[in-house]
Amino acid sequence: MTQADLQKLIDGEVARYQERLANGYKPRDWILPDPSCELIEKIGAVLGPKAAAFEFGSGSSTVTLRKIFAGVTSVEESAEWLDKTEHLPGMTPKRPEDKTRVVPLSRCYLGIIPYLSFDLDRRIELLQRLEGADFILVDGPPNPATREHALCSVMQHAKPGALILLDDTAVRATRRFTQRLGRDNTSMFNFFEIPIDHGLALYQKKVMGHVEFQPTMREMVGAYLRR
């Protein structure tokens, strides 16, 4: 998918979303709303029937991902929530190609900054599935302001051509780091902001390389206070 094709798809979904707002639509809280799921469906259709997906977090997104991707890996901090996800309306029963893993949140670092996040460094199977994914959704940890560690890990490990979608950029701290990572890594990624539902950011990886991480002092203080 070219950058122009992706931008055209996004523009069309944003226009549809504006029509919904004009007709009184309000996005649901705490779950991935329908317009965001429909965007994922359209991206999946372009990627093709053999594409694989990976997600941090689970729920309505998992229903959508299993519907359109050949294999889905879901990483969640809560075994109870993963079990509930399997019984959501419309859920495709778990297939051999699908994997669900409980990974408790733990203290992780980007440079000297601590985050409560998913540590995949010693989970070889999950890293391999992340590296092979064509589409990656970052909708966890639950606090959107603490997702920079998970996002940076995904950006580093994703293969060229992979699409990375992050939810909840309506949260100010989340929007700041997504925009900064987009600006600082233009040689590696095409970056798109998508103003629908809770706010989405999309990264299209172009080449392998080292992800630049240069937070401002304000962001560093905020990360320490949230740790």
C-alpha cells in the first residue's frame, strides 16, 4: 500500500466519521468504537487474506481482527479479560493461527524513563510473531499515557511494510509522544493522524533502523509521575 493510497483511505474514513457526528454519533468509552473497527477492516482488506495481526490489549478489536486477518496474536495483562473477550458477540472461535498470551505489566525502561508496560524482551515466541505481523494495534497498557514504551518496541521490531495503529491520541500526553515519534522518525515511517473516535495514529514502516526517542523534559517528568 503506497503512502498516497493510505492517505486516500484515511481521508475517506474521516469524511464518513464527520457525517456520523453530524447525525448525532458519540463514540463508546473504554472499547474500540465501530468507526475505528471499520477502518481496521478496510486496512485488512487491502493487506490481503494471508496477513497476520498483533495487538496489545483485547476486546472489540479482537472480534474485528479475527474476522479479517489470517492469524491474530493478542497480548493482555488480564487473564480474566482475555477469557471474557473469547465470549464477546461475533467473536470468531480461536483458530490454530491465533495466539493469546497473558503478560503482566512490569517496570520497563526507555533510556532512563520508567514505564509500567509489557516486557517482551525474553518472550521469543511473541517477539517473532510481532516481527512477522503485517498489522499491529497498540491499545494497551490501559493507561494511554503510558503506551510509549509498547509503541517504541513495536516500531523497533516491526518489519518494513507493517502498519502500526495506536489508539487514544485524544489523551494529550499520548498525542504528544505519537507526534514526536512521527516527527523524529520520518526516515523510517510515514505518519498519519486520524481524528476519529478516541483519536488514532498510524505509522507505516518503510525501512529497518533505530527508533529515535527524544522526549522533552516535560514528558520525562510526566512519565516519572505516572510510573
